[in-house]
Amino acid sequence: MLDRYFYTYHNPAGNRFLRGAGSFPNVIAVDAPLRGKPVWAVGYAMETAIWHVVLEGGTLQVIEVTLDGDARTLAYETGWFDGTQPPIVGVSMIEGTYIMRSDASVSPLSHPIAVNDFEVLYISLAGDLVLGREDGVVASVPINAPLDSRLVMNSRGQFALYAKATDQLAASTLLVLEAREGQIRILARIDLPGEDAYEGIAPFWADIDGDGVEDLVTTVSNGSLGARIRAYVWDGGWIRQEIDGPATGRGDRWLHQLTAGRFGPDGAVEIVAVRNPRQEPEMEFFRLGDGALEPAASLPGVTSHVPGSRNLDQTAAGDFNGDGKPEVLAMDLRRRAIVAIQRNLSGANEIWRLEAGGEIVSNFAPVELLGEGLALAVGTDDNRLRVWLPTP
């Protein structure tokens, strides 16, 4: 694709993992005033860092922050689109920067994802999977998707999403597909048995077995056994293995899957989740063992989700402090500070934190700066965008 796209979950795979390296916590804090309460934020870098912030009611405010900390509003548009829909920002060499907007046929709880420079895939109001172009629908498949289901794309241009909505707006089917030559082709379908259901709004792609091919990470819940992380090993054309972590043991204990990467102190790939992010949360690390996902470390006292919110992107991962090892970012229990957690031989530990100056209410919006490290922004309940930049 000629255009580049930026997401509330940082990359099209849904893994919330960033490239590059930063200098956190040695950063400067910049506050940009907003004209309403922020809901979503998506950032990217040109010569400066720019965030598209969606406010309550669907207003769009575009904030530019220079690397020396000067913040200003570039644009302000009321009623831009439904404020519940997470935005995707596109950057085109021809058209410049734009928000990918949807018409009334698209679910307001999800968003389209680009297949190529001319076509998008999206969930319709009827729960269908639709391949569309600017001049109309190209193909459609009835899949009864939850209206907040999110499409995620691997590096091969293959897509995954949840389908077959249950009464609780969860899902009982996982689909892997491709869209080529104007057609939608289902590559794999997993139907969960009995009362099992997929939690969350999307799987994510990550190479958990080191073979160079991204696999799928999901959370499967059961009213009696509780939730468990499940990975599907993908060989590029089919699911060849299903690997489970331990169940929580209680039906009211959710596991919020966050990311996967080389978090282990020995450089091994580990999957990160927050157990029960709404009450008594605990971050957990799992690694691939002998046919199972085995607990490797845990740390209580951090969370990744606001109760009652549809925002599941209040987290990020990457080498934010520039020491060559990645951290996972989450919130403290007050949801007023960013907390960085890193694995070491003794388990999982907080290695730095930064106060946001208010309650964090938006997703985490990191930016890979052009040759200048990493920046991070969050929207707060007192109508601010708090931005952290490398120290000049």
C-alpha cells in the first residue's frame, strides 16, 4: 500500500507493540488543552508529532507538538463522526493526512481496515463482513459479527476477526481470511463448543513460536472454568496447533490479552495479559512450554481497562527506556499514572512511572518519531492531552 495507516492499537496486527527505542522516563511533559473530554487519540510523526484526538460527541481536534515542546491546535471539526468509533488515520503522499470516515452502513463500534489503496474491509450494521470501495460494495459475507468486532491484519495481508455473536455480544467463532481480486476467501474457521466464547473484540497476530510466521492470540472464556489465553499456531495457510494457558477458575474473572514479544529475561517470547482488570488486577506473563502456555511471572497493582469502557487500548509495549529490552505500559489503580513493567530473573517489576496529572480516559497513543525515539500521549478527564517527548 502506498498510504500508511495509524491505529488506536499501534499496528494493524493488533499486538500494541512498537518498534524503535525511547528515553523514558527521561522525557519532558507537555499539556495541550482540548475543547472537550477525549475519547480516542491516534498519533504519527512528520517533522513534528501530530495527534488526532476524538472528543465526546464525535468532535475532532488535531494537535501538533514540536520536538521542543510547543503545542498548538491544527484543526477543530465538530460532528466529525460517531464518537464511539475508534479512528484510523491515513497518511497519503497524494492526499496528505486524513481520517478514514465511514458511512451509515458501517458499525459505529468498529472501523474499516485498508486491504489496499482502493479497498477496505468492515463490519456492517447487520454484522456482515463487507469488502468495499469508494463507489460501493464489492463483496459481502454474512458472519453475524459482534458490532464492536475488530479486524486485525498480519504481514502477509491476511485478516482475522471474531464472528457469530452471542447474546452477550461476545463471539464463538474465529475467522482467518483474505480479500483478493474483489472476493473474500475464508482460510480457516474455529467454532468454539458449548458455552465457550472469545473475550474482547479481537485476536492479535504475533510470532510466538519463532518460526517467522505470525500466530493468533486469543482469550477464551467459560462460565464455569473462567478465562484462559489460547494461541493458534498459524503456518500461513492453516491452524496447525492450539495451545492453552491455565484457566482462571472463576467465570467472573476476565483476562485482557495485551501483547506478545521478547519480554523474557532470556529473550524468550512471552504473552502478556491483565487478569481481572476491573477488580484486583494483576499483569501476567505466559511463555510457550511443552504444549501449553505456562505462567512465567506476574505483578499486581496495574490495570489496562476502565470499567464500563469499550476502550481496550490503554496499554502499549516496546523499548521505551532504550535499554534493549521491551517494557509493557499500563495504568496504576488510580488510572492517573503510566507504569512500565519489565521482566527480569526475579519476575516482573515496575521500572518507572510517569504521572498524567489527571485520570487517563483515552487509549495510549505512542508515536515512533522520525529518528528521534518514542513519544507517548494520553487524554485526561480534565480535557488535556498529556504528551511525553524525549528531552531536547
